[in-house]
Amino acid sequence: MKSTIEIPLPAAGLGTRRALTLHRYGAPDRRPHVHLQAALHADELPGALVLHHLMRLLDDADARGKVVGGITVLPVANPIGLDQHLMAHHVGRFELANGRNFNRHFPNHDEAAAAWLDGRLGSDAAANVVLVREALRACWEAAGGDAVDEGEHLRRTLYGLGLGADIVLDLHCDNQAVMHVYTSTACWPDADDLTRQLGAEAVLLAEVSGGDPFDEAFSRPWVALSKRFGPRQPIAQGCLSATVELRGESDVRDDLAEADALNLFRFLQRRGAVAGDPGPLPDARCEASPLEGVDTVRSPVAGVLSFVAEPGAKIRAGDVVGHVTEPMTGARSALASRTDGILFARVATRLARPGDVVCKVAGAVPLAGRSGKLLTD
């Protein structure tokens, strides 16, 4: 049976109150356990509409007794960001109070979990998965006092909702983009059916991208702990987590959202969370590529940005993707890709500053200098 839960957040000031609204299908201890959320970057709204349409499908499945696993749906993951407006512009990516990215700085309990697990793990990989989940929850509960402000409390709460899930999907979008997915190298090729079902045109893989984003808070510990304890105490990848980028920020349409929701529903069927035949798996629209292979094309100067390549365009190294024009002088700078690949995202603004990332091209080969913190804030 479906239940709806309101989870209060601490008041940020006198007379204020915010809460998360969580929809739960099935029992929390059912497997597979799937957690889906949207609008963590609160100005990225395609996912909120997609989850609205997905819940209509889940409501019908629930009424017919077809929900087999445990599914939690959080259509709006960031009420703080929803309420942030500056001079008539919505600012949902960063906390206005301190400038922090809402999708960074999620809990990292890898070391504490390793200490908890020391001496408890055995040679049974399935039993070790259960122990790792216990360890991560115990460490999260023990660190409860660390959430000292509203934003930290939100991150801690969201992390707690995803803990223990077999699958965690965080729905986002870019400025102007085609459908693409970020996931862990450790989750590939397990996530192949997700990316094919969604029709992803780029799939970006990294073990650690930097900044502790939400999805990596659930994939990273399994990799770190597996390395720590080695093959004699095997730890399988216990969670498939991914950031799904639902095209661009203005791609908020019912026809797109209904199609995306149906694809997510079919993915849930394919994974056994919902009973029913998902139909044939679509062909892959791309091959997965390393996040280190993404060319983040930057503007060398300030000026007016104009593109000659659209999102989804196939690019060759050296191809010009756009220009930056300095109208006062007439100077014009060409922007070229350093790699072969697909231009999967670009900015919506047309005013560029020196060093601004204006578009991204997913290439198959890691680029020189692309290491360390790979995601931009």
C-alpha cells in the first residue's frame, strides 16, 4: 500500500517551516529497494514533472497489487532552493546563505564504516552486503549531531532516505542538453539497461568525480570498502546509483515527461520492483565513455556567445562549435573541441566570461589534464 510521509526540516528562521514529502510504495525492507528523487538543484524541474507522471503509473500498479519491491519517490528534494529568488530570478543550484552547491558535500562515512566492519566481514559476499548496509546506517546515525544548519540537515536527511537502497536515481537536467547519465564505473555495465531504456545519448563514467555529489554517496562506499578489505572478504557493488540528466532546463513538457516516466516504469519492471512485462530493451544510442574524456570547452575571452553546433551533434577534434564575439572591437574567437564525440550539453546564457565552460563534448579517450575534481560546481 502507498503511504505519504511529511519529513520536517529544521526552521531556518523565526516563523518559517519546510518539509520533504516522500511517497512510499511497498514495505521499506522489500527488495529491490529503489529510491528516486528530483529537483535537488531546485531550478531543474523536468524531473519533478517526470516523477508526477511516474507516480500515476505507480498508483495504478499499487492498486492492482503489482508493486513487488520497495519504492520511495521524492518529487521535490530541495524546498530550500525552491524558495530562493534574487531580483526576480530563481537560484536553485546554490545555497544563497553560503554559496554551497546543493548537490555537493554529501556524507562520506567510508572510514567510519571500515572501522565498524573490521573483524565482522567474512568470505560470504551476500552476507557482507548486508553488513555494509548496517555499517553505513550505523555511522550515519552516529553522525547525527554534525548537521548544524538547514542545508546540512537537508543533505543528511536525503542521504538517510537513500541508505540501504539497491538503486538510487537522482533526476537533474542541464542548461541545454540531450538525455545523458552520470554513473560510477563500478555500476557499469549494470546500468546499461537504465541508459538504454531512457535513450541516453551520452553515458559518463567515473569512480570519483569530486565534491561528493548525491549519487556517489551511495556508489562510492562499496568501491572504497571493497578495496580496503580485498578479495578474502569480498564486497559486491551493493547499490546502482546514477544522476539522470533529463535534457535541458526548459524541456518541461508533459509529452516528454510521460515518455520518460514510462521508461522509468519499464526499468522498474525489468528490475523486479514492479510486476509486468517491460517489453524489449531498446538499442543503445551511445557507448559509455570516461568522465575524464569530456572536453569542457571554455571561452578564452569575454563576449557574446554564438553556437554553430546543437546538443546531440557528432563532433570531430578541431571542429568549431561556436564563437565568442567582442562587439566593441569586432574581435571574434573560435571555440573548438579537443576530442571526437557528442556535444551533449551547452549553456543557456549567451554572455561569456573568460574561463567559462560553454559546452561539453563526451569523448572516448581521457584528455590530458582531466583528473581530480572532474565536475564543475
